[in-house]
Amino acid sequence: MDFVSIRIITGDVARLAGFYERATGVPATRYGEDFAELSTTSGTLAIGSTRTVSLTAPGAARPADNHSVIIEFLVDDVDGVHRNLSGFVEEFVNEPTTMPWGNRSLLLRDPDGNLVNFFTPVTPAAREKFAR
């Protein structure tokens, strides 16, 4: 088995895809107005409209209602990401902070209120864990 993607359900695919394009620098592939994907070497962030939920599991997902998942991106320079997103992101939950497990982390909210973490491993153990 291999983890492939996470999908966010939203009321505005264009807005959310545009946010993630700007925040990550990864271009989205759009499959019409109801679905987009941002693919990286390790996984895909899929963004689907509320209309896609009715195709598979009516009522199973609600947009802008996440209170338990954090979407995480490994980046080379979390402080640079913070500088780049200042003035663009509406809500930073925390400024870049070095966590006890060795990652320097920037936590923010996307336009739908989902938590997003950009992080850079800064200790030798954390760097080793994410060595590419």
C-alpha cells in the first residue's frame, strides 16, 4: 500500500487551488470547475467541490469544517516561506517556531480555515528523517 493523496472539499475550488498554488509554488492541474490537484514528488493535494461529494458519498463531507487534520509541506526554508506569505495569508496561527522534535514550523490557515504547516527539519535527527 502507498499513501497517495489527501482531498479537501470546498465551496470554491478556484479560490482554494489558487491559494495553494501561491503558498506552495506548485501549479494546480484543473479538471474542470469541480476538481483540481497539486502534485509533488511525495503526494497529491486534491481539491474537490461540494458537488463531487454527491457523486461518491452524499453528505459525507462538509467544506470549511475541519478541526482535526493539519496539511503539512516540507520546505527548504520555512522562514523564507513566512516572509513570502506575509501580506497574503490572512491568519498565521504561529510564527516560525522550532519544535521539540526538531522541525522549524509555520502554522497558518487556508481560506477555508484548514490548518497548514510548512516545516523545515533543523536538528540532525530531523534532517536525517527527511533526507532525500
